Amino acid sequence: MHGVQQHQPMQPNEQTPALAEPDVLLTEPPPFYQVVMLNDDFTPMEFVVYVIQEYFGKDLEVATTIMLKIHYEGRGICGVFPRDIAATKVDMVLSAAQQAQHPLQCIMEAV
């Protein structure tokens, strides 16, 4: 037969391209950010505790501990989140502080 190729049988250890394992794409996990509240001399401690409980889901004891860290060390980490969630938390805290007419500051930092 002219011009017609005959199919050669595969060897037992040979893999066809269709059965080969696909390349695994390695992706890095999304970067995380810590949400940090900063101390000031005007925002009441009770308001800081309330905000930590309300927006970060901490119980009274944990919220109080974070508030005291903010008060004595100048800053306290309220949580660690993916970027979009951290940015939303910062916005919510700043909005609540503004509505209550407190100068409370909240920032996010890459972990």
C-alpha cells in the first residue's frame, strides 16, 4: 500500500499524550493582611472594645485584651485576612468611628 502508514502497536510502558498527566499549575496563596488599630488619646476604650466585637467577631475578653494592647503598646492586631476582606474591615471601622465622632484609626499591613 502506497502512501498509507500502518499503525504501530504501542509498547506496554508507552503513554499516549491524551493519557499523560496534565501539568499542575502552582499558584501562590493570596497575600494576607493584618488589620491594625492605632491608639489615640480621645476614643473611649469601650468604643474600641465594641468595634472589635462587632466587626471582628471577638468575645468580650479577647476584645478587651486587644484594646489594652492598643492602649499600652500603641497598636493592636484585630485579625488577619485576604486583602479585600482586610480593606473592607478597615473601611467599616473607620466609618463607625467617624459616625461616632471618634478619631480612631485603623490600617492594614501586609503579613
